[in-house]
Amino acid sequence: MMRQAGRYMKVYQELAKRHPSFRERSENPELSIEISLQPWRAFRPDGVILFSDILTPLPGMGVPFDIPDRGPVIDPPLRTKEQIDAVHELDCEKTAPFVRETLQALKKEVDGQAAILGFVGAPYTLATYCIEGGSSKSYTTIKKMAFTEPQLLHTLLTKFADNIAAYCIFQIDAGAQVVQMFDSWAGQLSPLDYDVFAAPYQKRVVDKVKAVHPDVPFIMYISQGGMLLERMAATGVDIVSVDWTVDMAEARKRLGPKVMVQGNIDPAVLLGSKDFIAERTLDTIQKAGRTGHICNLGHGVYPSTPEDNVAHFFKTVQDFRWD
């Protein structure tokens, strides 16, 4: 389930009170391992997702960040040629050994009973956070750079693509059996600008990872990306993660039989009754068809979601059988 571990679980809330720093929770292997396993112990999903953040590799590139309660902060933001020139090659072994330790421990703990999933942020989304200085509602700062100093943005995107590919490979080498790339803010681009500032760098990451690990499934997610499904598939990913703004039957038709799908269920569905949760979950499963579908939410689970409803979602999927 997308954002599988986290704020909706009481056991996580109790741990977070003892360890209030998000970066400590995600970068201390003992804590990250425990948090990653909490939903697996509770619900026994088919995948165990590394507890981390898409910004985790940034300090290893020379970009400091923090995640207070109000969301990520990059201070100072990257807005000048000098700042972007200073972004350097990522040495994962040196700057993210905790990720290797966590993935290795998860693989040992799960012992083949579930797939271990790693994940990364896509170049455009990382650039958005770094140039805006954090989250944004308008994305005007990065778009101004894109439209007035495009070469400056392309320089940063190229660096991020190469570093993220290395980070993906590092996660796979450490035990990740599937990798997911989140381009959360690429859905805020017009299709024309997606083709210029997002897709080429997504493909650069995918190509570099596939050159080393051709058989490891690669998933791509874009929030509000329903209009971009075919473009997402054209980057070479194996699985397109679909949000709830497009019907799953339509998504399957548009993507064709060779591309697998994930997701599609509105996370707000899990705020409904158990009958409603089952109805919507089964609708998505049946529209996705018998093969090539990872049942999942179309975005992250909401913090206010009752754990009983999460359990019912998992049970509905686990109990389903094709006639």
C-alpha cells in the first residue's frame, strides 16, 4: 500500500513520539527497519517497502535538507549557476550506508515471504523541491527557471538523473527486488513541458538501471498523471502506477498488454464503510484483469485512516479469487 508505513498506525505514532526527528527515523537503521516491518507484521502484504524519503540522497550530493512537521525544507534553495555547479556525484556507500543496512536486514527478516521494495524520487521532482525550497502550490520558481534559464535546469536534472540511477542500483544491490520512482510534481507540467523537463530524465534513470539490472521490475508514479500514461510507459518502465483520476479499464486499454499497472484506488475510499472499501477494491481488481496488476492505492494513505479499514482493504485483496 502506498506509503505503507506511517502516521495512520498507532505503533508508528508511539515510536515517533520517542523519536520526533523524521530524518532520525528514516536514517537510523534500527528505527527504519522497525517502521518498515510494522505494516508487514500487521497486514502481511506481498511487498515490504523501505521506510525512507525521496530526499534522503540529497546531502550526499551536497544539498542539505530537513523535514519538520510542515514538510521538507531546502535552505538555501538551488537557484544560481554556482549552487547548481556545486551539486556533485553521489557516493552511496559513503553517504547512505544506512539504506544498505536497512534493505539487507529487511530481506533477511522477510525471508522470501514478500518482495522488498526500494524507491527514489525522479529528477524533476527533486529539482522542484530544491529550487522551490520545499513544497509548493504554484511551482512558479522552477517553471520560471525552466522558461527563462532552461540550460541551468537541464544541468541540474542531468546531475540528479545520474545520481538517482546510481542510488537505484545501490538499493537493488543491497536487496531491493523492485524499485519505484516517484515523479510527484511532473503532473503539474503541460505535456509539452513534460516531454522536455521530465520524461528524458526519467528515461535516463530507467536506462542506466536497466543496463545493470535488466530483470528488476521498475515502477513509475506521477500524481495527477492520468493524461501522461502513454508517455510514462515510453520511458521503459515495466509498471505504471495509476492514480484515481483515470478509470483502471481505460488505463489498461491505453497502456496495452505489455505494460503492467499498479494502484488506482482513491485513498479516501479507505475512509468509507467496509462494504464500500470492498466494492471499490474489487472494481479495480476486475477492471485491471487477471495478470500484471499490483493492487494498491492511487496515492498515499491518509493519516486519519482507521487501521481496521486498512486491514479490511488488505483482506479484501488477499481473499479475492478469480472464478
